[in-house]
Amino acid sequence: MDIHQTIAAIATAPGEGAIAIVRMSGNEALSIAAKLFSVPLLKSHVAYYGKILGANREILDHALAICMKAPHSYTGEDIVELHCHGGSFITKRILERCLEAGAVTAEPGAFTFRAFMHGKMDLAQAEAVQALISAKSAAAMSHAKNQLEGSISKKVLLLQDKLFGIAAILEAWVDFPEEGIEFASLEDVSLDLRLIKEEIEAFAATFHEGKVLYEGLTLCLIGAPNVGKSSLMNALLRKERAIVTPIAGTTRDILEDQMQIGDLSVRLLDTAGLRETEEIIEQEGIKRSKNALQEADLVLLVLDASRTLLAEEESLIKSLLPEKTLLIWNKCDLRSDIEGVLKISALQGTGLDKLKEAILAKITYNSNKDEVLITALRHKEALDKSAQSLSHVIQGLQEGTSPEFLTSDLKESLQHLTRIIGKDISEEVLSAIFSRFCIGK
Ligand SMILES: Nc1nc2c(ncn2[C@@H]2O[C@H](COP(=O)(O)OP(=O)(O)O)[C@@H](O)[C@H]2O)c(=O)[nH]1
Ligand SMILES: [Mg+2]
């Protein structure tokens, strides 16, 4: 991405609206504005009312124009914003006029990319801009805002600081092999490294929670036919979404719907009951149930409290991952002396609040808004690699490897952390990140 040209884009959402904004950023922004706006933009950060003029001085629109002179702007460059009437035709025409007058079209994320290149924000903050725009729940928005304010960057810098301290000790050992050892004992350094590594791993482990926060949670109802999966789906959604009948094999296809649990958005899947069958449609439904099972973040295995467990159910329970499964005893209106933690009646709607609490507890989602979570796979991979390099250092220390060799692993660990905030990063990675942005951001 070339940052020497002056870019222009429509910054507001497409369609009709009261006002739309066309903006430009770059060295030529002000001189281009002088060609197409009837009033000179003398002062920075002041709105001027005037006319947008075509190449032959014809009036295209009446508008407000604001310039924000470098470095006091979003991108760190001269920016001009034209606030015009919000029709899609007129805004396109005004954008074209900017291009005629010397600007080039902005690629997705180009403005934020420039902000990053000019040191207005680091890479984790730039990624937060997009996260904020695409946030679909209050919790996701609040997290993105913290990230934009630098929460992830601060945490990374803190970890790096600690590693720099260790690097200094290792270097002292190299430079002063005799006295150096007195700076710190081998055990102390090992212990410190282990603690830092654990901290990095714990930070990486927040990825799951972060993903749930942004993308929501997929819950899958699984069980034998007629245990009340569809009834539970309806009870949770509070509407008659799925067909419920006493006939086994009623649900064939996967049914899907959205709901909220606490501040999380949840995708609920109802599936065909698992059993041996010759019926072709039902067989296909069962195949789909098994796929949905794989895809789910959490499986709700529904059991019928009014009868004893079937052999198939016993083996199903054994085949599911305990950390991904909740056992739910339904039809407790028919029999309540059952031993089980989650007892519900989908028919009467009892036990559902406890079930929701159990779901939140199971996915270890805590709505503590101040906790710093990572949500980008890129960040998780960098943290994993950083921890891995540290384990090489720790292992080397134990085996008595000379400090010279250990410093290179330590540097690598630091480098992986640095990539999160965006130094030392390849062009491909950068363009992959910014191409996900919208145009004009
Ligand atoms: N008594 C009682 N019957 C239920 C309950 N939940 C479902 N049923 C009945 O069990 C039958 C099968 O329910 P359905 O939801 O279709 O089960 P699915 O095959 O697992 O989807 C229907 O006749 C429901 O009315 C419950 O909590 N208590
Ligand atoms: Mg069903």
C-alpha cells in the first residue's frame, strides 16, 4: 500500500441518508479541496459552508468542508472531509470529482493503515477499530473500545518489559561470566521465566472467551428421539420454532435460531434424534446431527428422566468430551427423584434459568469487562510462539546451555510479542489485516 498519494473515499455507509461524508487524506488533500470547494479552508478543525464545484465551476452540491491538518488528524496526514447531501448518486459524483482533481481511490482500511504507519496507533489498536465497527453486542463493543485504548498493547509491553529484564541478565552472564552469575541465580531466572511463560499462556487462553464474545456461542441439542430436544429449543426461544410430536423421528433437518444468554449471543441448533434407522431421510438427518455436534462450542445432551437410560445413550455419554458437554434431564415433571444436576421440564418451562447459568459457567465466560482478552487468531498464534520460544530458554537453562545460545531464543520470544503490536511485520500480514476493513475507514 502506497502511502505517498492522496486517497479519497466515501466514509459513510452506502444508501440514502441525510448526510454523507467523502474524505481525503494525504499531502494533496488541501490543494485538491481548493480546486473543488468554493471557500478556502483557512483554519484546521473548523467547518466551512460552501459549494462543491465541478471541473467547469458548475455547482455539484452545497456542503460543509473541514480540514484537519497533519499531524492532528486520524491518519496523521492532512485530511479534508466533505459533508454533502446523502444520496448515493451525489456522493459518488463528489468522490469522482476528488479523483478528477488528483486523488486516488482508497483501498479498504487505507485510512487506518496510514494512522498505523504514522504512529497514531499500533497494530492491535488498528485491529480494534474494525472490531469496534463490527461488534454485535454491548460486551463485544466494550471490549473493542478497551483494545482501541491500548489494553492489549499495554499488556504486551508489560510482558516484554519483564523479558527485557531477563535478557539483560543473560547478557551480563555472557559479558562477565565470572561476576555475572552474581546478578541473579540460575534458579531465580528459571523461576521468573516460568512465571512469564505462564502469564503468556494464560493470555493466549483468553482467545476462546474472546471468540465467544465476538462470534457468539454455538449450542447443539443432542439426544435420542423423543427426549424433548425440540421442546427445549422452543422453551429456550420462547416460541414454537420446532415441530414437537410424540412421534419419534419428527425432527430431521437441523433447525437453527438465535437467542441471548446474559450478554452473549447464542446460536441454538436442534437436531434429529440419534438412533439406528433404515429411513433414508432420517439417516441423512442423523448424519447432519453428528456434524453439528462437531461444530458446536457446547453440546446439550438431553436425557429423558421418565425412563431409564438406553444402552445407546450410555455409549453416547462416553463418546462426548466432558468439557464440551452438559447432561440435561428433561421431563422432570414426570419424575423428580432423578440424580442429576440439571433437571428441567421443557414442557412446563422449569429449570431453564439454572440451565442458562450452567451454560455460562461451562464455557468459563466471565463478563468481567476489565479483563484483557485476545480475539484475533493472529494474536493467539504470536503468544503461542512466544511461549514456545521461552520454553526453549527454560529447557536450555536446565541443561546448562551457554547463555549466548539462550539469548537468541529469548529474542525470538520477544519478537513474537512485538508482532502483536505491529513492529517487524511482513507486508502480506499487514495487507491481510487491513483488507478486512471497510472502504473509507
Ligand atoms: N411430560 C413431559 N413431556 C415432554 C417434555 N418435553 C417434551 N415432552 C414430550 O415428549 C415428546 C417428544 O418431544 P420432542 O420435543 O418432539 O422431542 P425430540 O424428539 O427430542 O425433539 C412430545 O410429546 C413432547 O410433548 C417434558 O418436559 N415433560
Ligand atoms: Mg425434535
